[in-house]
Amino acid sequence: MTSSAEKAQQPSVPSARREAADRTQPLSRIRNIGVIAHIDAGKTTTTERMLFYTGRVHRIGEVDAGTATMDWMEQERERGITITSAATTCSWRDCQINIIDTPGHVDFTAEVERSLRVLDGAIGVFCAVAGVQPQSETVWRQARRYKVPCIAFVNKMDRTGARFAWVVEQMRSRLGAGAWPIQLPVGSEASFSGALDLVSRKLLTFSTSGEATTIVESEWPEEHREEAESARAALVEAVAERDDELMHSFLEDVNIEADALCAAIRRVTIAGVFVPVLCGTSLRNKGIQPLLDAVVNYLPSPLDVPDVVGHHLKTNEAESRPADDHAPLSCLVFKIANDSYVGKLLYIRVYSGVLKKGASVYNPRTRKRERVMRLLRTHANQREDVEQLYSGEIGALVGLKQITTGDTLCAENQPILLERIAFPEPVIAMAVEPKTQGDRDKLRDALQALSDEDPTFLVKTDADTGQTLISGMGELHLEIIRDRLLREFKVQANAGRPTVAYRETILNSATASNTFEREIAGRSHFAAVTFEVSPRERGQGNQIEFDVPESQIPAQFHEFIEQGIHDGLITGILANYPLIDVQVRTIKGAFHPVDSSEVAFRSAAIMALREAVRAAQPALLEPVMKVEIVTPDENLGDVIGDVNGRRGRIKEVVAQEGVQVVQAEIPLAELFGYSTGLRSLTRGRASYSVEPARFEIVPQNLQESIVNR
């Protein structure tokens, strides 16, 4: 039974939301959704069909043919994968559906992260043959973290080995989701022809003619009636356990009508305790219209989700903004793209107020005001100019300069700072250099533009060698960057071999002091600080605290000490890798009323931190990857032996039909060239997928060789 804590709670929404008189689509008829899944589960194919059946496009694009509307980059069309999230708008049953199609490859997980941050709902697409795959788990965790309600679509029901009930059970066991079928497939594999709708008690038969598929509704046939009635009763009971209103109706009358059941499913889905599961095959155009109906019926509008919460700039107290056109403006920049026609394109979600073309907006991070030159609605890489964007809408703007991903744009007289988006640490690095002197400036500008776009792509200069190092989430990520430099930015550059982006940390606590007392350019500078450093739990990040009286270090110097600490954390001690998971406390210090300066405190902080870290047993960390390998039974021993030889740990081996699924953790340093090695071991019959798990301490016998490189 579902605990009372898990029962559906309707989000607290103000009783009255004001809407602009010239608004064409009421807030209740807007759906901001994303399509999320493991790579090759069929996200883009599903999105293409949704656009076709809503009339947004008049010809279905195909991923394999390189004609998919949402995969508009050359690199996406060549590889048949989604690299960058693409936004579009369509209409279904008088609802405006803003869709973001996200990548499935782990190297581009930041695209999923920032998309989910601004969405109200999501469609999780699962392969009926492969079930819940590693990246399915990752994107599902991301959706849970942002409390995004989801519906699930089991795709590829026409494929050999399709198992609908097994996928639903995997969603429950591996994702911890309250997944429940609201449809049952009629037929499977090549015989898949329709679905039994458990809510409306109708048989939906998919009839294909050319590109289009029509749906014929009829009563449940006798041969399926007993199974369908049993499944519907289980569905009603599952929803009633999570929804008090339906429970009262159920106790009075077990024969729940379709409208009452539909409303209850909507409530528990929005509350995040229930996931309706549908089925179909996007490639064969089957099941798309019911999926669109489910988006309208079960996923929330901006009115159904809690108000966005930020912080007051001066008091730092929590403050909320409702989806209300007459409320003060608040928007979040969730994505930046460089467009060859319009320049820097900023994708935004308008949470409250109305953003108008020509209006001035305030950026709390830079404390500056800027003017909006153009407002756009986007359809992949196509744009439509609009005069204004209303609360609850997603769009883009042009004309702002000093903006980064995660910035808030708001009204200057009523500012608010919305929570920024957290992105994962890069795990792989590569050196790049221009081929000619003429390419030097072009390379610098191109790398800056790409790092503005992608928060997981970092650029830095090695202090010892002077090399330009670029870091990203994986080999494919850096390969795409290199390809874009050549094609998009016309920069000729040489690139080295990818290397692991190690990190440093400390294993013990230690205390150190430093006094900076020097004469520079005829002026005396003085500062003294004492730091206590201690390790934090892995993944918690760095923390800076001040536990020092004002009589020793006045508050005006804290900012400069913090800058020095950040400088020291970035460069590390052992091999110039960034320090992570470290707490730094300022516990003592001294200042001079005349000679103390920014330079003095910043320099003292850097040197004191270095001394403290050296005394706290510094250690190297390496990224460890979660790997799922699908191999034929006869190759299982060879695959496990190879994993062990790569310093890997086997977590689980699960037998499926004709194959073994190996769950393992392997250091990234041991995974370069793994695809070639696995193909050789299994004669090309095995496949694998990788995603970052965490950072772990490098074995002592390997640390010296890494440090002395």
C-alpha cells in the first residue's frame, strides 16, 4: 500500500492568476515538456511524429536518413544522434505544446540538465526490447531532482523481443517509479496492431495509410475483455491508493467512470507519485496520437506546478514568483547558442510577467541593465519573430551580451535571483593549437563562443607548457567540438590525444598560516591568515567558511581572501589539477589599518591554502565510469576477464533472452579504445554504454606516474 506521504498532494497554487488581455493561449492550455531517454530509444523519431500529427511539419523527417527536423546540426545528421537540445512549438486539442528534444548520449547530459530545469513535464521514452538502460536511469534521476512529472512511452513494440510488461516492471524496480500501464498492447513484435485503452475502455486500432496513421476506436473485443477489465481494476486501485478523492469514489462505487479516472491520474502524475505508461512504435507511426492526448490530459500546465523560487538580492531570503502576466518579470536563461545569422541566441523560460521586445531587463549577477533587441519563438534552427513572450512560455532573445547559462533576467525595481543550474564536472581533456599564426585569434574566439554555449566544455591554458587545454564529458564530446571548430568556425587546429581530467583532494585535516608583508611599487602591503582545511564527502564540492572575528580580519577583506582560495583550489598541489571536496575555514588573521590591501590578502590566502593542503595528505582523484555491457552468453567470461584487467569492478550480471547484461564500474583511464577491444573480443556482437559515476582516489602505485608526467 502507498504511504500517506506518497499520496498525491495538489501543488499549492494561488487562487487567482492574472493573464494579459492580448494573450492568445491561456496558461491552462500550455504544456512545457521534454522528451528524455537513453540513446537510440527513439526520442527524436517520436518528436518528429508528434510534430507531423500536430500539423507543425507536413513531411516526416527520419533520423537514419538525416532529415529529422529536430536534428538540424550537420554532426547530428551524419551520426544519427541528437547532440544539442532543440526547442519547438506545436498545438494539439487547443493546447500549445512547447517541446524540447534532448540528447541521449551521456557526453551531452548537460543539455538534458538545463532543459529539465525549465520544463513542467516530460515524456520518458523506453525501448521495448532493451528496457531501462543506463542513460534512462540518469535522465530519470535528473527529472526527479527537478520534480518534473513524467509519463512513459514504451517504443519499438514492433521489434523482435519486445516485452511491454517487462519494461514496466523494470521501471518500477530500477527507477523506483510508480509506473502503471494505462494501455495494454494488442499483439507484439510484427503483429503489434493497437492498444487497449484502460481509461476509456476502448480498443485503439492503428490503421496505416502512407505516412499517416489513423486510429479506429471500438469496444473491447471479447477475447481481450477479461484481461482488460482485470488490468483496469488494478489501475483504478493503484491510483486510488495515491489519491484520496478517487479513493472516496472507489469506496462508494468500484465502477469508476473514464472522466473521474482521467482526472485522478492527472492529479497523481502532477504530484510525482504515478507514471502513466503507454505503448507504440514511433517508426511505424503507431501510438503517437494517444501519446499527445496523454500530454494534454496528464502533464501539468504552468498553473499546476509550484511557483518558481528565488532569493531577494539584499536580504537573501527566499522569494517566489507565480505564473502571472501581471507579476514582476522573472526569466531564466537555460541555454546559449551561437547562430551565424543572429549572433548569440539566448533560450529563456519566462516564469512571471511579460517580456516585451525593446524592454530593458536586469541581470542580478552582473548588476547591469540590458535591452532586448529581438524576441523569437524557435522551431529547431528556424525562428519566428514575436513582440512579446508571456509567463509560462519558452522562447529566445537576441541582443544581450554579458550573459551566461543560468543567469536570471528580471525587473530592475523588483529583482530576484533564481537558482542557477548545476552541471557535472568534465572528465576528459585534450590539447589544441592553431595550425597557423593566422588561426590563433580565430581559435581563441571560437573556443570562447563554444564554452559560452556549453557549461561542461572548459578551456584553460597550462601554466607550465602554455598549451591550450579543452575539457569535456567524453571522447565524442571533444570530437564534436573539434569538428565544429573546422566546419562552423572555419578554424584549422591540431588536437592531441584525449587524456583523463583528474582532480585532487585531501585525506586529512590540517592548519597553516601565512603572513604577506612586502613593498610593491613603493607601497607596503600586509595581510596574515590562518586556514583550517578538512576533507568533505565525495561529490559535495568545496566549501569556504569564515570563523574569524572582525577585530582580526574586517569583513571588507573576506571577498579578497575568497578570491585567493578559489585561485588556489583551481590550480591544485600535486599536478595542477583542481582541488575538489575540500572545506576551507579562515580561523585567524591580522590586518593593518593602512597597509592591508586586496593584493596582500589574496596572496596570503593562496600561499596559506597551499601550505595547508600539503600538510593534509593530498591525493589524486580519477573519474570512474558506470558501464553496461550487453554480450552474447558465450563471450561472458572473456568480457568479465577484460573488465577485471582494466581495474574494473563487476557490480551485477543479469541474464536476458540470449544475452548477458554486465553492470560494471571502470576507471575512465582504462576505457580509451574500449569499443575496439570489445568488438575484437566478441567479434562485433557486444555493445556497451558509459556514464560518469563518481571520482575515486587513484591507487598509490599509479599516482606517482601521473604526477611525474
